[in-house]
Amino acid sequence: MARTHLRLPVAMVLSLLLGLVAVSTTSAASTGRICGQVTAFTAPLVGVNGQIVINGVTEVIDASAALTLAVGTITTLTAVAEADATTCLDITAGAGGVIVGLSISATAQVCGDVAVNSVTGLTSVNGVALPTPLLSANAGLSALLDIALDANADVCVDLAVDTTTGLIVGVAVTADFDVCGTVDVDAAGNATVGGVGIAANLIDAEASAALRLAALVDAIACVTVNATTSGTTTTIDVGVTATICATVTAVGNGTLTLEGITLTVAENAAAGVRVGDEVCVAIAPSTSGGNPITGVSSGTPTPSGSGTPTPSSGGAPTLPNTAMEMAAPGASLVLGALLLMGAGLGLRVRSLLAH
């Protein structure tokens, strides 16, 4: 009996072995509401499971659903899948995570971060793409999403879905977040706070004065952005919170001018203040409206950021994700064995040739 020895590089052997090992994943649905892009749909038949691919995850529709799934839902999902469109679904899951009930949801709320797809240009919230025509028709909504994107802040959108077409036909936003940092204001009144741009038309006169003063003396300020949608109109409120130290250049009836910039003063907040005084003023949004000076103390005209709030991340809960991925059994053992095999300097493959 003769022996021949064949030596192969470690990388080649590992590649061959990995190619033979399929680390598969399975998905299990959970009962809840989910919104996302549907890219494939096969209706179940009696005795034959169907499937749906949403947000890139394939989920099984149990054959039993063939008896309960509405014809209209099948027609709608088939059209949505053909268009690779985004819709919202109510899912009922059975044993083993298979879908046993499925319907188009007329409404849904999605909360999370804002992103823009670099390829399609679509804006999304928590991965759910929003129809461009709806954003184009609501300038306030578009502006709010741009600010949230720059601020890395979470927002919530309430979606209205046409249950006949399965398409999103309405978007309303709810947002409340802070942005803090150094301030810059250009000649047109557009502000940048902590690197986040806010257009001049979104800032009222009192908030604008506070931001201009903060920019002038290099003070830290925080901007609270609050937004709500009614119909196709989104209203954005911008409030400024800051503690700024500067020199008083004028005192008026209900106003105080610092470094040449005039701000409204809350009642009795600046009693006894005179021109030439060096003071630190606390500025904050008022519950009754406006963004006045709420307190004055003695100080020196140096930048101050004390007393300003830290940015919040939004805080609304995200929707349940109906996809759970589970590694195939034994995959970790195979990978561990491969690591042990590759620990040496080389691998020897022996073949015995019989004469």
C-alpha cells in the first residue's frame, strides 16, 4: 500500500469547509402590529403554508390561515409585494411562531430615529419609509424630520393606511427633544445649536433674541423642539433655555437690553437692575408663551452654560418586531471545531490509495 500526502494552505481548507457548512436562520412571528416594506407574498392554501417577506425577513403563514385570510387582504398584499411598497400589518401568531392571522392595519404608530436612504433618498422613521409626496405636502413635517436627523433625536409618526391599497396615505408627527451646544446665528436669523441647524422661520422673536445673545457672548444654550401635526400642517415650537452673563446696556418697561440685544423680562425678574450692571440672566420658555428672562443675578460678562438641560432622546416606545432570528442548532459547534483545526501552522489531508 502506497501513501501520498497532499498539503493544502490553511485558508483554502477553511474556505472549503465553511462553504459546506450552512448557518441558517429561521424566523418566528409574534402577535402585534408591524410596518415595513413587503417584497414578497405567497398566500397560504389548504394544506400548504404561505409566506411573506417584510423588512427583509421571511415569515411563514400557516396553511390554516387559508380558511380565514380575507380575499381582499390577499389581493392587497399581492399588489403591495409586486410594488415593493411599505404597509402596516396586524399579525396573529400561533404555536411555533407561524402566522395564523393577517390583515392590513388602518393606523399605526412608529417611533425611533430618523434616517435618509443614500440610494433612494427616502426618509424613514425606525426603518419605515415615509412616502415622499406626503412629506413634500407638509413643509413643517419635512423641516422637523431634518432637525431630528441632524440632532440624532427620536420622533413618533402616526400613520394612516388605505386598507384597500395597503399604502400609507397620512403621516402625523409627535416630537419633543432638546439640542444643546454653542450657538451661531447668521444674518438671516438661521441658527445652529450644537451643530444642528434651525431655520429662522421656525424661531419666534424672543427665542431668536436669546440665541443671538448666546452667540454674541459664546454662551451655551439648549433648544427644545416640540412638534405636532394637525391634518397636513405641522407646527414646530422652538424654546431656548440658557444662563448668559453680559453687560446691561438698556433697561426698559418689561425689557432688558444686554450687549445691545433686547429681551423680554418676566414680571419683577429684573427689579433693581441698572445700565452698566454685569449680570447673569436665566432665560427659559414660559408656560404662558414667549421666551423671557426669568431671573437675574450679579455676574461677570463671561460665557456660562450652567443650568442648561441635557439633550433628551425622545423616549416614545418602538413597535414590536415580529421577527426573531435563531441560529441553527450545532452552528456554534462547527465553527468552534474550525477554529481548533486552524490553530496549527498547516493542515494535512491524507488519502490512501489501494493497490
